[in-house]
Amino acid sequence: MAIVALVSASGSPGVTTTALGLALLWPRPVMLVEADPTGGSGLLAGYFRGTREYDSGLIELALTASNLSDALADVARPIEGTHVSFVAGTRSHTQASALRDLWAPLAETLGDLEATGQDVVVDAGRLGLNGSPEPLLDTADLALLVSRTTLPALSALRSWADALRRPSLDWHQSGVVLVAEGQPYGAREVASVVNLPVLASLPDDPDSAAVFSRGAPPPKRFETGPLARALHAAIATIHSTITHRRTELLEGARS
Ligand SMILES: Nc1ncnc2c1ncn2[C@@H]1O[C@H](COP(=O)(O)OP(=O)(O)O)[C@@H](O)[C@H]1O
Ligand SMILES: [Mg+2]
């Protein structure tokens, strides 16, 4: 499929949870990149509950003198028992500026992974932070703004939606993923105030979300529960959205 980047406009709506949930249910090998400039790996401290030590990640990638795709293979770590590998983010926000010159070449290297049958999910954290991985968002086939549906969340979403819609990037698409849709506003109401399509809606499912966000034990019927079902549906929509856009672009190029 390609590169999908997730980002938020405000607060902590569930970007890391959703990015990891998508990666773990992804139908093909996938690399999850923790590009949130806030620092402190959400995966190591959250999903792995600190049981897994940081050994290398984006900082080592930024400092490498070797070929970037070889270095990427060196720093990526498998999540055992899955077809997900991940690249750990910075340990502190103070390291974020050291990554500034990494994002553009990394975006290109990640794009090349598709030829090896690997897709990429990027956790880009919150928009507007110092050290934000904007080149990754620009290069992504699909940039997804993750948001809750409260009034303050929608107000921030509307203000950032324009920043994500870049007409100059014609292969690029963006959309919204709603977390806890219907609390209180629904997808249709959100789409009418934000000039972006709502591509996926995830239910409020705190017990399942806690598995991804802090390594909690899975609740009963986790694999077929509301969050898992919605994530599967989101993956199908992401796939068809990217495929459709690529077909359009190919046809446009031919005519
Ligand atoms: N679909 C969901 N339903 C209920 N709670 C969720 C959902 N997605 C995320 N959460 C919860 O929201 C909180 C913030 O999630 P996190 O992924 O860390 O947000 P962010 O990466 O945007 O800061 C966590 O407690 C997480 O368990
Ligand atoms: Mg996060």
C-alpha cells in the first residue's frame, strides 16, 4: 500500500493508540515509525510497559554516516509474534531538533520500502510542535488527522485542516479519523465543519485502547471487539482511498 501518517491537531486524542492498532492489524508487513517530536517512546513505555529497553531509534538514524536504508534496517526492531517492526522515537523532546535534517531523506527511504512489500505507518504526534516531521506528512500517501469530537477538539481540527490540505502535492491526500465518534458529535457533523473527509470512526473502547496505549491485558473478545472491528474497517478504507487515488493519477498521466 504505502505510507500513512497520523497526526493530531490538539490534545491527546489517541494518535499513538490508533497508529499501533492499525499496524498490528495491518494485512502486510509494516514499519511503525515513532516520529512524535514530544519524545519518550509511547511504544516502549506504553505498549511494552517499560519491559523493553531503548537501544536505537531515530536519533541513531539521524547520526548515521552509512546508507540510510541500511541504517533503517539496523534500527528497526520487530514486535515479536507480529509482522510489525518499529523505529523508536526520541527519548526526550530536546532531541527533536537533531532530527530536522533527517525527515526529508527518511521520507524518501520509507517510500522505497513499498517495493520490498512493506508499508509504513507514521505516528507524527501533534501538529505545530517544534521538530514536527512535516516532510513525512507531505510525502505520505495519506495523512490522517486524528481527533475526538468535542467542540474544543473540532475547533482545533478546523484550524489545522487547512494546513494539511496541500493542493501543491497532487498525489497526497488527507482525511480525518474520529476517536470516540458520537461523543458528542457524529462523523457527518464533523465533515460539515471540517473541509476534509472523515475516513474512519473509532468507537470509545477504553479497555481495548489500553492494550495498545499502556500494555493492559486484553479484555474479553478483544480481537472481535468494537475497536478491533473499527480498525479493520479503517484499514480497508485506507487501502481503497490510496488505491483509488493512484489509479486516478495513473489515468491522468496517460491522458
Ligand atoms: N478508541 C479509543 N477509545 C477509548 N480510549 C482511547 C481510544 N484511543 C485512545 N484512547 C485512549 O486515549 C488516551 C490517549 O491515547 P494516545 O494514543 O496516547 O494519544 P496521543 O498519541 O494522541 O497522545 C489513552 O489513555 C488511550 O488509551
Ligand atoms: Mg502519542
